[in-house]
Amino acid sequence: MKKAVSIFMMLILVIGALAACGPKEEETNTPATGNTEEEAAKPEKLVVWEDKDKSGWLEKVAADFEAEHGIKIEFKEVEMATKMRDQLRLDGPAGTGPDIVTLPHDQIGQVAVEGLIAELNVSDETKALFSESSILAQSYDGKLYGLPKSAETPVFIYNKALMTEVPATMEELYDFAKENTKDGKYGFLALWDNFYFAHAPIGGNGGYVFAENDGALNPQDLGLNNEGAVKGTEYIQKWYSEGLFPNGIIGESGGSAMDGLFNEGKVASVMNGPWAFGAMADAGIDYGVAPFPKFADGTPMKTFMGVKGWHVSQFSKNQEWATKFLEFITNDENAKYRFEQTKEVPTNVALVEDPAIAEDEGAKAVALQTQDAVPMPNIPEMSEVWKPMADALQTVVTGKAEPKAALDSAVEQIKQNIEANHSK
């Protein structure tokens, strides 16, 4: 059956190729595919760049792939967030770069525009292994450029000594905070003057950054001052104006101040991410982790999600086999193994209920929250959003402006920045 399907798909590809013949189709960024009937000649090796201090799991998986296909996997560590992209820009054109890289998804738009990574052509069956939102995060302009490796998003973290169970709704959390904020102690804290965290109530109430249509984001359609965004910002304003959040968690030092209060046992619950778990444990806090309570009408808190992915270099001479390796390392079995070795939470939908994740409270909370999360926009225009929104939120939470006026000003600034820096 699989062979018959493959033959059929090959015929479709041949027909498509014949129909596409002509000078106008001379594109350099052709899709890398891992499911063609006639396999490309096997290379002796594939070169993989993994993030710093994260490559240990590849020893087993690379050996398994080599045993199955006879292709050696050579891997090295390159710091992902800042160095991977820059190194690919240099080594790729020089012919000394990797076949496969890993990147945070908010860099995909820029590297795709630069022609550094190849569009992927994988089956719908492969895509269905992952949450829809994580596949969207790996796409740019409606085209798939990677397969998800892991995801992270803010979750609800609570001190079990101060909160015995997670509130059922955000309204119940607000009531809890009202009752338990006194004498230098707080019921709930969040860095809602920071747009990364503030997107949860803003998006949950109907705001959005850029409109999305069939996987493509429209930077001309901003939803950051619509009715929902204003409502979400008014919700944020309420927590500050009623003294439920201290002045000390506003601004650049807010994160360390909030962490300090929680780790001193002065805060019952916080909005934070998996990156905070280690310090909480070191502080001796018996903490619990859960996805965020929804609003009373069932609307979720739409946290921002970051997705790390695997990508095929546009400069690779082995794109078909590189794609096959991507499919291999992201299948359920190998994604689970990587989680066990790195504790980075995969987006494979079948693994949410797997004991490896289901019995890890923090990992399960992240996995569940990602189902309601929104991928941070990965188009270059997103760089123009952060500062105007931070400025707007800070004027609101410090009582210097009302939500509607602050958001209108931010959106106007964002539009001007996009026009100045991204117009073609």
C-alpha cells in the first residue's frame, strides 16, 4: 500500500514538474523532500549542528540511522539563539556548512528570506505527528521550513505550601489574589508590563499581533489596539491599579524581583516558564505546575510559544537525505528519547499522555499549555513590535496612560517602523 501511494505521488510530482517547466520557474529555494520514490544517491555522511550542551542524545539516534541507512551522522554543537544563524551565513555559501541546523522559530522568517534554509516537502502524515500550532511556527509565508524539536511557553506555577489547588478560572485566581495579597505577600504575580507575558490576557481577550491567513502573517493587519486588545490591557491594568502587583516587578529588573519573592516563599503563584524550575527547586520551594486557568467563559490564556525546530540548509547537496533524517529524529520514539535526555518538551501530540511526559508535572503543563498558545510571529516585521508594546504597557501599569490611548500610540509607531524598515 505504501509503495502504491508512493508511486502515485511520484506521478503527481512528475506531472507537476512537466507543467512547471519554463524560464519563470528558475527558483533557488526548491523544497527539500524526504519521501520520493527514487531516492537520491546516498551521501557518506550528513553534518548536523545541535544546540550547545544538547548533543549527547544524538549519539544513539545517529547510530540507529546509520545502521538503517548506511549514512554516517557527524554532529557538533553551535549555540543556537545567536551563533547558529550567523555561522550558517558564513559557512553555507563557502561549502563548509552543515546539512541540518536547529533554530528558534522566530528566526525562520529572516533566514528563509535570506535563502539560508530550504522549504520542506513532507507528508501530511508527518505533519500530523505535531501540534498544529508548532507546525505553524515552523512555517513562513504559508510554506514549511522545519520540523518541530521542542516548545516552551509560560505556565502557571504555584507554591504548594501557600496554594493547595489550582484555581479553576482566572476569575477565581483574581479572587484568591485579592484575599492573599497583604503584608508583603502576594497571591499571584506576572510580568505583564512585558509583552511576551502580557500577550496571554491580550490574546485571550481577542487581540492579535498580525492577522494569519493559511499560514501566512499579514504585517499590514495589526490587532494590537482592537477591542479585544484593549479589553485585555484593561484586565492587566486592574491588577496593578488594585495593588495586586508590587511596583518592584515593573521594568528590566522585574523578572529577578519576582523570582526573588517567589523563591523566598512570599508569593503563592506566578506566571513563569520552565527556565525557572531549577532555581525554584534550589530554593527549596515545593512547587506545582499547571496550564493556565481559563477565563470563566472557557476562553484560554493565549500565551506566546517558542518552538525550536530542525531545518535543512539551502546549501546542502544532500537535501533529500537531510529531510529523511529530520523525519527520523522527530518521530515519536526519538522525540521521546530526546526529551528524556534534555528535558526539552516535544510537540508530538502522541507524547502528551506518554508516561515520560504525563508523569513529569512541569513537562505535561508545558505540553498542555502549548495547545492553547500562539507561536510568536516569525516574520521580520515582528522586531518592530516589542519596544512600542513594552512602552505602551509600562505607561498603562504605571498609571500614565489609559489602555486605548496607549495601544493606539503603539500601533501607530509599529506601522511607521514597518514602513520605514521593511517596505519593498
